[in-house]
Amino acid sequence: MDLESSQHGPYHLIKVNAPRIDAAHAIAFKDTIRAMTAGGTDNVVLDLGQVRFIDSSGLGAIVAALKLMGPHRRLDLACLTPDVAKVFRLTRMDSIFAIHASLEDLTSRQAG
């Protein structure tokens, strides 16, 4: 799974460079996220702007990544496409994750 890591202010930004997070990619996604966030900053943001499809396995991998980070770290989501946002709403996962419309929204919330 193609993931790109960078620093965005106080956030560790992980950009998902793939159109799908599904059963075929869920284990690789979870393992890569685990490696990228090990011992890192407390605030991690997943940029899902290129993801057009997510199934229950992909959703489970994101939830597993959150759990792997532990109780004192955050995993926020940003740039959800309409179809991906709909999955998070329908499963009520939008109440578990902080979801930012854009990276600019993330920066303005941090400043405010």
C-alpha cells in the first residue's frame, strides 16, 4: 500500500496514495500504518483524499490503527471523498474520529 508520511504543523500526516482500502489491502495498510506511527507524535492525521472506495475490511484496518496507537494518541481523518464520508456516517464512525474537510481546516482548527 502506497502511503506517504510528512509533518504538517504539530501533526504527523499520512497520505494514502491509493484509490481503495479494501480486503485486498487492509492487512498491508494496517501494518504500514503501525510502522509509520511507532514512537511518533501524539497527533496523526490520515489524508484520505485519493481514496474513492472503502469496505468493512478497510474501515476495520483504520479502527485497528487507532487502537494500536493507544489511548493517549489521536488519529484524525482529512479530505474524505463523498463515498468514503458516507461509509463513515452510515457506520457512525464519524463519531469516533475527528474528520477534517481539508488540510487547511485542520490548520485553522489548530490555530483557533
